Amino acid sequence: MASRPTSTVAPKLGAVTLGEVRVISADEFTATDGDDLEAIEFSGASFAEVHWDGRRRLDSSRLHEVRINRWRARASTFSDSQLSQLDVVALSAPESGWRDVALIDSRIGSAELHQANLRRVAVTGCKLGYVNLRDADLADLVFTDCVIEDLDLLRAKAKRVSLAGCRIRRLELGHSRLEDFDLRGATFEDVSGLEGLRGVTISTDQLFDLAPILAGRLGLKVE
């Protein structure tokens, strides 16, 4: 029987390579019951609200410099696409699916992604407020050089996740199931659900940073 590797396994990402795309109008992008968006490019627009209904799919596409106050995309699918310089105040996409997606240099105030499924997703240089990944299923997810106010992984299942260069104010790990979850290179102010740290890789310096949090949770007095 093969032995289990002892080192942390890094996320495995596929390249997001777009072919020929067609430019679409704002009406086509915002259509409530519109067709799936495949091999499209949309950029330079601003909306108060976008509501995708009926499990809409964005595939092999590029979104760039799009601002949306409220974007509702429940159970939508995002695949093989590049999303760059988005500015979204509130993204509500529970039960959505994300596969081979690159999110770059974007700002999202709140991202409601509970019960979502994420596979091979790269998030780079983004500023994120509340990221709700409760009950989500994650694999091969990379956050790089991001600022995250609140990363909520309550009851989430995650494997091969890294957060190098990220600043996280609060990390919720209660009842999560983590495997090869790499926090090295990240800074964080508070961690809740410390039992969820099982399966997490940290550095020696981070262990010292965690000591006051652990002491506070356990009611220890350090003198």
C-alpha cells in the first residue's frame, strides 16, 4: 500500500485560455432569463442590479471593468473564464459552480457563495469583504496577494487551497474539513473554530501568532 505523502500538496490549476470571443451588449449581459453566455467579451459598464435567473452559464468568456451594485446569480455556472477589474458591492451566488476561473484585481464587498462548488479557481490581487463559503466544496483554490475581511468556511470541505501573500482579518473554520490547506505566507488577526485547523499547514512564525488566540479560546493566563 502506498504511503500518504507528508508534505502539503499544492493546488493544481489549469490554464484559462480563451479563443475567439464576440462582444455583447449590456442588454444581453443583464437579461433576466437570457441564454447562456459562451465565448463572449463584456467590459466597461455599470449597473445598479443584475439578476441572472434559471441557472445561467458563463463559459469561455472575459469580463473586464464591470461595476455592479448587486449581482444575483444563484446556481449559475462560471467556467473557463477571466474576470478582471470587477467592482461588485454584493454578489449573491449560492449553489453556484466555478471551474477554471481567474478572478484578477477585483473588489467584491460581499460574496455569498454558500453551498457553492469551486474547482481550479485563482483569485489574484483582489480586495474582498465578507466571503461566505459555508457548506461549500472547494478543491484547487488559490488566493494570492488578496485582502480579505472575513473568510467564512463554516462546515466547508476544502482540499488543496493556498493563501500566499493574503491579509485576512477573520477566518472561520468551525466544523470544516480541510486537507492540504496552506496558510503559509498569509497573515490573520482572528481565527474561530480552532478545531477546524486540523489539516491546515502553517509556518513557525504563524504558530507564535496563533498562541494568543489559542490562549484566549482556552482561557489560559500567560504571565
